[in-house]
Amino acid sequence: MRSMAEEIVKALPCGCEARTYRDFLGRVVGTIVTRSPTCQRSEHALGQTVIMPGRENARPE
């Protein structure tokens, strides 16, 4: 079992890395911790919070 304090870092398709957690709506979101030099997305700035891609990360029913 993972503790709430344990950080999970996932790679995004663009090559950036984000520390993930669930927000108050239950969505999986991530804070950008590493920006890929080839990433074209302006919202992928260090420290920026983004909704993680993938249907499994959407708000639970």
C-alpha cells in the first residue's frame, strides 16, 4: 500500500515528468517537476499543475 506522502512521478507522452496525486474532485493531476527540452506545450512549466492524460484519470463517477 502506498502512503499519502509517497511521491509518484510519471512520464508524460511529451517527455516531461509530473508528480501525481488526486485533487479534491478525485481527478489524477500532476505537478510538472521536469520539463522535456522537446516539449511544445506551454502549460508544462515547472511547478504548473495539469490534469494527467488518460481516461482512467478522469473524475470518478
